[in-house]
Amino acid sequence: MAAIRRIIRSNSSKPFLPSLLTFQRGVAFKLFVGGLSFYTTEKALSDAFSNYGQVVEAKIVADRVSDRSKGFGFVTFASQDEAENAIAQMNGKALNGRVIFVDYAKPNLNTGGGMPIARGPPEPTVTSDT
């Protein structure tokens, strides 16, 4: 709790954002779930993991063009103990006919803004005339 107070005090000049707390301590509670069936819904994913604790959010990643599931998603738990229990119980189990893999989600450190860096045309190649 003291760490949370320090975060709030250090950001007193800026408005306090709850997402700051989620990033600081919530990474450990967010789980990656791979190997999902393309027919698994977010509700089904949430229901399957709710047996092991309070599910804050269940999100399935979908392709932007086809809006079809990419076969993986994320489940966020309210506490670390619940997340550890879910990993122990659900990793390697079948869900909707597919074996799923569950592990802690890695933080997204890509803050590049999503635009590629322009590098210009390729360098001309020099050919030798012999």
C-alpha cells in the first residue's frame, strides 16, 4: 500500500490515472491463453477461468480484417493468487476441444506508435566491369 501512495504522490502534478496502477502491478495478474479454438467466445473464456477466481476481463484477440479469432487471448484476475491457481489448473487442459496453454502475459513494451520508420530507398549496388 505504501508503494501505491508513493506512485500517487510522485505523480501529483499530473492527473492520477488508474491505468498506471494496472501497469505497475497488474501485469502479474494478466494471463496469456494460447491455443484457443476459433469458436471460443470471450464469455466462454471468462466462464472457464472464473472457477479459479474473480475474472476482471477476458479478451480474445481477433484479426482486424476478417474479425476472426487469432486463437489466443488474455484473462485478467483480481489477485495474484487467483492467477497462479488458474495457471496451475488450466495449463494443458482442453477448452472447446483444443488444448490451451496458460502463462503470465508479458508487458507490451512497443511504444513506437505503430508507424514504421521511413528508411529511404535501398542503396545502389556497385557492379564491377571486368
